Amino acid sequence: MKSINSLLIVLVFIVTLGGCAGMTDTQQRTVTGSLIGAGAGGIIGAIAGNAGMGAAIGAGVGATGGFLYGKHKDAEQEAYQRGVAEGRQSR
């Protein structure tokens, strides 16, 4: 039973990452944060006695963190591009 669960987790992980091909960077960071958060939350939840609850909370926190980080990187990239454009105009 334990090997079936492990196989299922690996399969879900592979399918999820394969589905990231058409996503924006922010969407990819949100999904990655969610997966990492679910894994970490599941481990912490298992230690505390409820792995499912820990995984759910971790997925939510990870998704939020990944989304916010993605938006920050988008704004950073936009500012960089704006600076490059202004630099080219001032020549």
C-alpha cells in the first residue's frame, strides 16, 4: 500500500510539472510553491499527527508565497525593461 501511495505521488508530481509548459513564470512559481509547501506541510503534519491537514495548509501557504514571489519578479523585470528603453532613448 505504501509503494502505491509513493507511486501515485510521483505520478502526480510528474504530470503537474509537465503541465507547466504553457504557463507564465508567475503561474509556474505558484504551482512550484504549492507543491513544495504541500510536501513540507505533509511532513510536518505527519509528525504532528495529521499529514493531510498539514499538506493542505502547506499547499496554500506555498501557493501564496510562489504567487507573490512571481509578481515581484515580474515587476522587477518590467522595471529593468523600462530602464533599458529609457537608456536607449537618451543616446
